[in-house]
Amino acid sequence: MDRAQKAETVESLKGVFAGAGVVVVSHYAGLTVADMTVLRNRLRSEGGALKVVKNRLVKLAIADTPKASAADLFTGPTAIAYSADPIAAAKVAVAYAKEKEQFAILGGLFGDQLLDKQGVTALATLPSLDELRGKIIGLVQAPATKIAGVLAAPGGQLARVINAYATKDAA
């Protein structure tokens, strides 16, 4: 890799760290290409991505930024899983780490906050943005549905009473 490619990679990594809601740092030693492809596909389906990184270039990318405290995580064969959704990459990475013991989560970055392995695991247990939006919509719609049911109930009861009288007179 020549100097221009390294500079381009550092700029690309700066963009990744600036635009990601969460970055999960992990070791991947012992995983096959097929295993990595499975992980990449899972992340892609959730709106995330996986990138195998050179530690020195990552340290250059995060130097002199609030994320510089994460430099200690980048040792050995390192891959980063990231997504704009602050939960998606953490969920996929933690689930995959449970399946494959060779995939070891070291920590992560949530915004500018450094997370350890337990922090990433705790983040993965939270509901995603889409799930939270669904719950909020459900809570907002529930009272309206209940009000419509209460308002419709007297009309239904009146119709049943009238129907009962009509069938009694016909019999």
C-alpha cells in the first residue's frame, strides 16, 4: 500500500468514525472467509458494515479526536463493525460472537464514549430505533382505539336491544 492509498484509507476511516452511531471493535483470528461473509451479510441487512482495518491507520484516523481513547483497543487482527443506528451493529456482533468463539469483541465506541465488552453487550440488549418507534406509535394509537371502542359500544348495544325486540315481536 503506497502513501496515497494510506492517506485515502485514513480519510475513509475518519468518515466511518464520524458517521457511525456505534463502532464495535473485535478480533477475528480463526474465522474463515465464509464466516466473515456471513457476518458481513448480517450486518449489511441491518444497515451496518464490517471492515478489516490496519491498526496503525485507525490510530492515525482517530488521533486528536475525542475517540482517541479507543486507540488501545486496536491491537492484533482487528475488524470494526459499524452502523448509523446506534444499536444494530452491536446486536449483530454480540449475536455472532455467541455463535463463533473465534470472533471476540474487545469493546467499542458509542458516539465519543468508549465502551468495554460488557458495555457493548448491554447496548445490544436495547431495542433498535425501529422497535422503539413501533412501541411509541402503538402507545399513541392505543388510546385512540380505546376511545373509538367506547364511543361505538352504546350504538352497538342499542342495535342489539332493537334487534331483540324485533325478533321477539316476530316470534
